[in-house]
Amino acid sequence: RAIAVPGTLALPKRSPILARPGHWCYQLPIDTTRRQAGNVLMSMASSNNQDSATAAFRVWGCRGSVPISGPAFARHGGATTCFCVEGPEGRIILDAGSGLAALGRSPDYVDRPTLLLLSHYHTDHVLGFPHFPPLFRPGWDLHVAGVPRAGRSPLEALVEVHHAPFFPVPLRDVMQATVHERVHQLEGEGVFGGVRYAWTEVAHPGGASSFSFQHQGGRLVVASDVELEALTDDRFASFVRGAAVLVIDAQFRDDEYPRFKGWGHSTAEQAARFAAANGVGQLVLCHHDVARTDDAIDQMVTSARAIMPNTVAAYEGLTISL
């Protein structure tokens, strides 16, 4: 089962090509125009499982660097990185890009126990934090967690970037919610809201965390910012191996990569080769370049599918049931 989301596109229960009986079935858009009809459900839970305690992963922002808007970017969206896992007992938010503002203003949003996981503190991953309405509601509790970067803890990083001269008011002074901080080691695991999660370090300037989530079905791994060519060991490959779904940085094309080597990002083709080599069931490309139009992203998916047939591009509203 998946958490109902308004506008969800109900596709056939099982795909004969992509389904693995008793484990998970993917319900995928083939014609990109179908995305405009609503969100697409990709189910990783057993089709026989009717337990009402469901969990779902949803994309609220999947653009890199800065937000962008316009008709050429409408299908995949222009908000920067923000994902959300709605568990049976709480909510896990991954990164606080501009998509976080849309999450907090959604008509379906309700306050729940919430953990905000931060992969790192580059601007595109934190700029939505002060625009998240629940922060200004007395009595609401938020847990913030991440690995310290450049000598700053997660909360210190969030507050510092939203302070004079970069922000009109000191965020620490105007927040009314109670914010609890969890300082992560480079690797670890935990449970929140009934969902198991784990994290490991990946190659990105200044460092970044990749996360995995699991409820009743296969594992879903997210590595929104990673330069696969810069990995120096097989720890990330071990972390990903056998995952049902991998949501991963694919900002560039192979022909562009030499100009951007060392920038901390991967190509669609690199992501496809990595996913195929590590037994991933479904590849989801994310961290779309700010100048990449919907049509250009479709072309990148086509290139990736030549290596890894089960490939789609992330887009705002994409929902995956765990």
C-alpha cells in the first residue's frame, strides 16, 4: 500500500517486466506526458501486504544549485533538494532545499513528530529552512540531525547561514518551535517514525551523507550529491548493493563531465553503470542541473536506460511506497 496523495495516478498493480514477486513492484511512467496527470506510485512493499501502517517517500525538490521556474522546467520541477518519508508514526525529511517550503504549505500537511536529516549544508540544501511554516508554531518539536561540517553542527550551520548579513532577522530569535539537535558520526543507523534509516559518507566537496530508508519492503537509498568517480573505496557500493531503489545525483552527461570533474557530482551514465553493477532494482536520477530542461532530462533518461533499463528521472510529486 501507499499513502494516498491527491492526484496520484493509479497504474496497474504489477508490471510483468519490473515486478519481483513477493518483494516489490514498480509502477512507472513510460510516456512522460503521463507525469502531468499526477504523481506516480512506485511500490516496494509486497503486493500481498495490506497492513495499514504504511510509509511513503516523496520528492518535494530535485533540482541542484538554485531554484528555477518556467514552462521548460514544469514537469520535473524547479525546487532544490527536499525529500520526505511519511512513516506510520512520524515524518523524516531529507534536506531543507526550497522544496521544504512547498511541503510545509501543502494542503495535506499536518504536524507530526519530525526528524530533519541533512546530507550537508550547501546553500541549495538549506535555503528552504526559514520558509518552513511549522518552525514558527509554538509547541511543535523538530529534531535536526547531520554530520558536523567545517566545525559546525547541523543547527549551527542552519542558523549561521540565516543570519545577518545573509538574512533579515536572526533565525534563532524568531523560531518558536522547539528544535532538538542530533550530531551524527560519519556512519550510523536509527529508527524514527517507524522507519529504519542509515547513513554513510560519500564523495562531495566538504563531505556529504547518503541515506537509506526501509519500512516493510526493499531499501531505498538516496545520494543526492555524490561524485562517483571520486569514491576511493567500496563503502558506498556496499551501502547501495541490492537496494530496491537508488535515487542518485545525475547532474551531468558523460560528455560534460571532464569540464566539471571535482565539482562533486555524477553523470546519468555513471549512475546507470553504478546501479547496474550493484544490483539496484530501480534507478531514479536527481539533482538536475539548473539549466536542464524537461526535454533534456528525458534525453538523459534515454541514455541511462541503454545501460540500466529501469531508470526514471525524479520529479516533484514522485511518490514511492516503502
